[in-house]
Amino acid sequence: MRDRQCGQVLPLFAVMLVALFAIASLAIDISSAYSAQQGYRTTSDAAALAGAQNLQTVGSRAVGPTDRTNARRDALQSLKNAFGATGTGAGACDPAAQIVSCELSGTPIRANITTPLAAGSCVSCDPNRSVQVTVDNAQFSLSFARVMGIDHWNVGVSSVAGLFFSPQYALITLRPPNGIDTGSALGDVSVNGSGSLLNIDNGDIGTNRSLTSSGTVSLDTTYSIYHFDAPTPWGASPPEHRITSFIQDPKYPYPSSTGAPGTYATMASARDTPANCQTIVTTWLTPDNGYKNYVPGFPPTPNMSKINCYRPGIYNVQLNDSSGDLTVLEPGLYFFRRGIALQSSLIGGYQPNSPGVALVVPQDQQFKNNNTGLVALNAGTRVGGSSGVEATAALAYDGVTPIVSNTTPAVLMTVIVEWDSRCTVTQPYPSACDDNHNDTIKLSGGSSLYLAGIQYAPSDNAALAGGNTGVGYVGQIVAWTVTYSGGTTLNQEFLGSSANGLIRLDGACTVPGTPCTP
């Protein structure tokens, strides 16, 4: 009985020994393949970063064909150096196009190098400014697993590197969602009407809700729309990014009214002398610089009975005019406690490269224009076209301190709406906020428009409407909501310096569950 038991153990031991040997050999080969894959990862990461450096265009976000060719070339050269390749062989290896299954001569490696990437190919990078490098060894040689009839494996990795830009907002709307907002009609940015065109140049759009449009929104595709709300109705182009926290009020500083040169209870008391006004008009507004079409009586000579020049200070009376008039604001800081209601043209900041004007309006008042005319603030000689030079920032009442943002670089501030403490960017939605309060900035009626610098209304609504003639221009707008309608044509742009992007590896292809398209 005992002999028969011993005879059964020996065959079992032999079978188990073979199995243990197979498992051990497989573990050794798996460890070898994993080690090779880690090395490939380091190499592909370095190559992707080397290529992405060519997508950094100083002073611009535009990337051209030459930049992409250079990106593929440098990524390929990085791989060749790392693997000791003698050159390239079979496959598409010309960096002028996407590199596909390119053989690195003298090695078992084939490479794919792609830029730009398809939409959704990376986690947080911009596909237009990213490089994907795939390293593949389809003949990774095995040692011990050969006893099991397996002599090679396919070992490969992919890496994605790209440029990441901090948002550079030309337009910011701050109203947060009211409860759970999922509908497409809940936009803080509204472009209404078939003739309405909003053209955002050199800047991003940022909104805590959404954008709705029956008109046209044009955004340079090298920039993006950043939104907090649910997916939005404008589609995949230009790029859009859903952000995970609210865009906050940038907290630009408010100027002080201390030391005002005058406090005016009537328009007459704020008006400058006819002689001084005529000197301003004949010196700055009658040359062929875009203003002359809005100066009554010119040509041949200005009709000074229709032109009024006003001095900086605190106005406890509404600034208004009559149809056909021209209102001129002399350089300085203005507090319009009763708002502004215009029937015709308003010009301030008319001297190029010299201190202009800053207008402060309470949030319960309005800055509105109800008829055709020109509203040009700090345009300098740029009004009516892109040539010329804008005015610089207005000076505070001390005559020294410029009225600018607290950013680097500082940017001049032109229209400033005083803050409503009830309307803060918080969740739950601030129920005390009067969400239907005045459109403080309300410019309409076919106005020609040039507002330089920043228009800052962080807790108020802005409305630009009425079929602006020519091409209107507004610098940065920060508001609770903004509505464009009635055939409005406006250009807006980010006013800071365009910073270079940060080059870094993206999570795609490296983090489990992330997209990867080798």
C-alpha cells in the first residue's frame, strides 16, 4: 500500500515541477517586458516633450504647418537618439506629414508621431497644440517562455505632450447657475438676431453658465470657451472646456472720489467755457481721424452751439444731450451718480498716447445711448479703424495715479459700474441678488462704438444692441451677463500680454481609463 502511494506522488511532483518552471519562466519574461515598457515610456515621454516645444509660438497661439513639421522631426530625432537607430526605413517617416509605423533602422522599434490630435485625444491639453508619440516593438524577444511555444510579444506605449494655457479672457460673465441649470436658454452670454456678430479676437470666453446664440459668434480657434455649466450648444469648434469651479470676480480696483475737482448739481456748472471747448474740438476732433463725421457742422466748420465740453468730477445730475449734439469729456475721472442718457455722440479720451477718461456709474443707474451717433472712449486716433493710437489710462484726482487694473501688465479701465454686494459668485445662487436689475451699460440705436480698455460691471448686466455701423470695438468686458442683439457687430480682445503656454505631459495614454488612440 505504501509503495503504491509513493508511485503516485512522483508523477504529480513531476507535473507540478513543470508547472512551477513555466510560471517562473513566464514571470521572468513578464518582468523583462515590463522593464522594457517602462524604458519605452521614458523615451516616448521625452520625444513627445521635444516635439511639443515647436508648438510654442511666441506672442501668438497660432500653429502653422512648419511648426508641426518641426515637432514631428524633433520627436523622431529624439527616438532615434534614444534607441541608437542608424536612420529610418519602412513606413511613413517624412515629418512633413503624420509619421505612421516608421521603422527605426537597426532596431526592432516602429514609431507613430501625430500632431495635431483628433478631438478628445487628450485629457486636458489642447489637441491642436499637442504631440502624441507611440513606440511599438512587435518582436520583443522572450527567453524562458519559449518552452511554452511563445517566442515574442508586442510591447508598446504612447505618450502625449502639449501646451497648456491659462485662460486669457476677452469676455467674462459671472452669473452662477440658479439651482440646476441644464437648458440651452440659460446663457449669460446671448447673441441674438441673424445680423448680430460677436467677434472675439485674441482671447477666450469665460462664463459661469452658458452661451446662447441665434446670431454669429466668431472666436479664434486658437482660443477657447470655458464654461462651468452643462454641455453647451455651440459644438466642438472652437475648443470648449468645462471648468469645475466658478470664474470669480477679478476684483479690479475702484477709484476713489476723494479730492474731486468739482461736484456738479447742474449740467451748466460742469460745462467748460465755449472758448476752451472750441480749442479742444479744432485741435483733436476735426482732423481726418474718424471723429469729424460726428462733429456738428464739420465740414466746413464746427457748430459750437451743438457741442458741449465737460470737466471731470462728481455729477449729481444725469449727463444728457439733445439729438444732433456732441458731448465731449475732457481728460480725467468722472462719477455719474445719476447715470448717462445720450441722444447723440459722446467722445472722451481723444488724445492719443495721453491720459484719457474713466467713467464710474452706480449699478442702479444706466449708461445708455438711444440714437445714432458715436460713443468713443479712450479711442485716441484709433476710432473708425485699426490704425492710430489709443489714449492711456485716466488719472485719479491726485493727478498722478493711473486708473488701471491690478493685473500684470496693468490695463486702463474705461467704464466702471459700482459693485452690488447682493450679487456674488456663490452657490447656492444668491437669492438676494436682483437678477432683473438695470442693464447698466446699454448702448444701442445704431451707434458707432469704440470702448478701449476694460468695461467692468461684475454684478450688472450689459446690453449692446441696435445695428452698429461699421465695425464696433470693445476691450475686455466683465459683467454679470452680456447681451448682443439687433445686428450688432463687435470686436473684443484680451488686453494683457499673451503668455507662452506651459509644456507638459498629458494624462492621455498614461493614466488608466484615459483616452488613447495610438
